[in-house]
Amino acid sequence: MTDESARPPGRPTRHRGPVTLRGGEPDPRTEGTTTDQRLLDARGPSDWVHADPWRVLRIQAEFVEGFGLLADLPRAVSVFGSARTTPDDRFYAAGVELGAALARAGYAVITGGGPGAMEAANRGACEAGGMSVGLGIELPFEQELNEWVDVGISFRYFFVRKTMFVKYAQAFVILPGGFGTLDELFEALTLVQTTKVTRFPVILFGTAYWSGLMAWVRDTLVPAGTVSARDVDLLTVTDDVAEVIRVIQQADRARAGGADAAKPVPTHPATGDPAAADPAVVPGARPGAVDPAGPAPAG
């Protein structure tokens, strides 16, 4: 990791997507903002309106770069969790154990590349001799990829980064986290529920931490009819790293043997009916493959 004290004085560091800028004067029009923010903010000057069509090329370039870097990954699992998890937290230790177990089982470990729980999973994978992948994001404050990342890339756009998490994963494991972690969790559930990705495990690690959320889903959403009781089965909750590996490997074997029909079938978000016959499902799609038509509306 870079020693901050070794840097020449007076050389502030800024990040623009994958680019690192040191020294020079920041652009007052963009300083303190991110590419995502400037894309989504409609309050800026009108010249941004005319520039929007050209942004498509930059977005396309990010997809191409991400696909090119990750296309040859072995089977992989995306692990999410809080950047605020400290090294003395029990969930940091659990993240290290989880990353190592996944690596020993033959999976690459994909995280957001940041500190905390992400660093823990990357560290476990790296120390166990597996492939440790970090998908960073441009933020207003400096955040380097953690030192345990073997293969890393930083994105300007959250939606491009999210596509990479989904496309190259065989499963999702969710360690305790905040809004960003919940965002990834519910996006994954929505894609699985609407069969926009082929069924793969979504595992919540930490039963006590996630108990309130699970109770809310069962006791509020299900009675209200906004989700089906069968949708609760899309989630596995555990405190056991060995169970995480078993669930993922069982899903792999089921896919390889064509036994998907034996697993709980995702239900239509509006009617609660089984969604297996959804014509939007891509025949023969590999685990984690994204339907190019995009996600269907969900409740």
C-alpha cells in the first residue's frame, strides 16, 4: 500500500474513473462531483444536454473494458459488505474465512475492492491462493483498491459496475452492510425474482444482523401481497461458512445436471404465479447471464 508520507508535498490526488491525477489545479466545474452525479443531474448548464449523446461512447467503453478484463475469470462469487467493517470486527474475520473457503473451492472472489468487509473477502481469497477481484467506483473522496486485489478496475458509472457483479457471478454472498450493500442485495433479488438472471444463490451471512430484515419481508411484505411467500425462499440466511460453500456447490451441480426444476421456482412479482415460463428468460443462458432486454418491472 502506498505510504502517504512518501509523496511529494503539495500534490493532491484526484480520481476520474480509472485515471489518477496528482498535482495541478482541479477543474472547479467538476471538483467534488462524480461522473455518475454529472450524468444524472438535470440542473446543470444546457451544454451538458448536448453532450449527453456523446456520453454513450464513454459508457460503451466502460462496458467493453469490463467485459474484456473479466471474460476469462473462472467461476466466481460476488461478496458484498460494509466498507466500515473494522479489522477487529467478527465479520471481518468471517469475510477472510469466507474468501479463503471460496478460493479453496475453486471460485474467484469479486468485491467492490474497497476496505472493510470487501477487503476481508479479498484478503481471504488472496492468502488462500485464489483469484481476488476488485471492482472499484469513482467517488468524491479518494479510495484506492485494497492491497489484496489481484485484478482490479475502477468504473465511473455504478450501473456498469453492477452489471459486472451480476454477469460474472455464480452466487451472491451478502455480509452485514449499509445502503450500498442493501442496494446490491435487492437488485440481485429483483433480477432473480423476475428471471432476468438464471437462478443462483443469494446468501445473507449473519443471522442476527439480517433477522430484522427477514422478519419485515415475512411479516409485512408477504401479508401485504407485495411479494409472494415463495419469494422468501430466494434467500438463504446462515452463520456457517461451510454452509455457504455447500449451497453454492449444490446450485452448481443442479445447473450442470439440468436439475433446476427441483429448486424453488421464482414467482411473478404481481401475481405470485411461477415465473419459469416467462418468455423473457434467455434459453441456455449461463449462470449470471443478463437478459439484454433489461429487467422487468418489479413490486
